[in-house]
Amino acid sequence: MPSEAPLLRVTGLATHYGPIQALHDITLEVHTGELVAMVGANGAGKTTLLQTISGVQRASAGEILFDGRPITRQPSHRIVGAGICHAPEGRQVFAPLSVEDNLRLGAYALRADRQWIDSELERVYELFPILRERSTQSAGTLSGGQQQMLAIGRALLGRPRLLLLDEPSMGLAPLLVEEIFRVIRRLNDNGVTILLVEQNARAALGIADRGYVLETGRVALSAPAGELLADEAVRRAYLGY
């Protein structure tokens, strides 16, 4: 059950790229322990939203509260330090570095806590056994699915209180998509709070507690995930039936 106060509260958020406004008056909440899906078409502003929450993109209006504290103007490294970790669209692994070095970079802010890092690295290898097999291999030589596992694992090494996942199924074969979503559900079942951005609305809403539909930078709908899956307009627009 969600706690009374949200872990993440976004209110009236706007983001611009120069004169172009990408986000308009976005308001949303994520409670501790939830898996919340944000779905919508390409260009709806989903990636911009996550980048704004994580401090990569600067908000032009509105407020972001994390655990009751304002982070709207905080630099990204402080936001990571507060416990928001981001697995970005396109994976963005460090191609020349080994798999294990990529994972350890996720724990850069926690580098003094070596015992925890080693134990969490073991946990990531249990989640993604292929990463253990490829631990000394250059990240750039991994398949797309393996790189996505690496991106999620790297974010987990940041000790997230909130995990932001941006399009984890992008470009993956259907069997790999199923595997990635099983892992995401497992992480949430084990207590990781997740905000999941996905164009694959059916898969995302199928594992989420609640969902938001983003259209041209605005929240068009918000409801429990099951209600969105059953909504005729959502099915026609995003689910293909």
C-alpha cells in the first residue's frame, strides 16, 4: 500500500528547450514501494520528464519534491546522492570500459562504502547472470539486451530510493523484453520504488500499480494501471486493439 506522503511529488512542472516548451504543467506522484508507469507516443515528453526529475534538464517552472525536500534546482550529482538513480534511454554505457567497471561507476557517490558496493555487485550478478559471465568484457561489445541489463544494474549500484527507467524495452527482441520486465517487477517486489517510462504501454501497464498517459507534454490521464488497460481510448491509442 502507498504511504500517505509521496516519495516523489511533481507539481506544475514545465521544461523548455530554448523557445520550445516540452512539458506543460506536469503533476504526478510516486509513493514508496510503487511501480508507476508513464506511457505515451514518441515525442510526448517522457524522456524530458525523467531528465528534468534527475537534474539533467533544468525545469523552467514548477516544483519537484523528493521525500518532502525540494530538488528542482539541485545539480544532478546531488539528486543522485539523495537516492534518485536513472537508467537512461539508449543505455549510454561506457563502451571501452569493462562490464564490472561500468557497474562500479554507478556507485561513484558511495565509493567509500566498499563493503556495500561489493555485496550489491553480487546482487546485480544474481539478477543478470550474463553480466557476471561478461564482467571483464568491454561494455561496447555486449548485445542490446545485455547493455540494457548493464544500464539497470549500474543504476542499482547507486543505492536508489527511486529508480527511473527510460524505455528499457527499446530495440529489444520480444523474449528479451519479457525478461527485462520480469526483472523490473522482481525489483519492485523486493522493495525498489520505480518510475518507468515506456512506449510499450501494454507491457508497462501490465506490471505497474498506477499509470500516467503523457500527450504532447501534458498528463492526459492518470489511473490505476488496470483501469488504463481497460480504457477503450487508451487501448485504441496505445495498445493497438
